[in-house]
Amino acid sequence: MKYEEAKKQKALLNEQNEILSVKLKSFPTIEMGLVSDDVRKSVEYIKAKREFDKSFNELREFNSWFIKSFKKEYNEERRNRFK
């Protein structure tokens, strides 16, 4: 995989993770900002949480591989971005 292809894949994984994050945050919360136990036990919440966790782990593993594999390109792009 080339750097540009990997960047596109990373953007796709980030987008999917953000969509699932918004879905998970859409559940009602109690006064302290936490999701109530009744909601946490619901099938919809469990499914949304499982999907988010899977997406997050995929993104985390991809980012780890991405940084190791494209360290030189990534650092050069960051340097150029802040000039």
C-alpha cells in the first residue's frame, strides 16, 4: 500500500468512527452526563457500543501500522503543513 492510499483508508476509518461516535452519543444521559443503566442494557445501545468499539479498535490498529510504515512521509508532511 502506498502512502496516498493509506491516507485515504485512514480518512475512511476516521469518518466511520466519527459516525458511530455520534450515534453512541445520541443516547439520552442523566444529570451527570452518563448513560443510565436502563439505556446501557437496551439492545440498541449494546449494538451501537459494540460497533463503535470494533471501529475504534480497527482505527487504533491502523494508526499504529500507518505511523510505523510511513514515518518518514508522515513527518515530512507535518513539517510542511506548519511552514
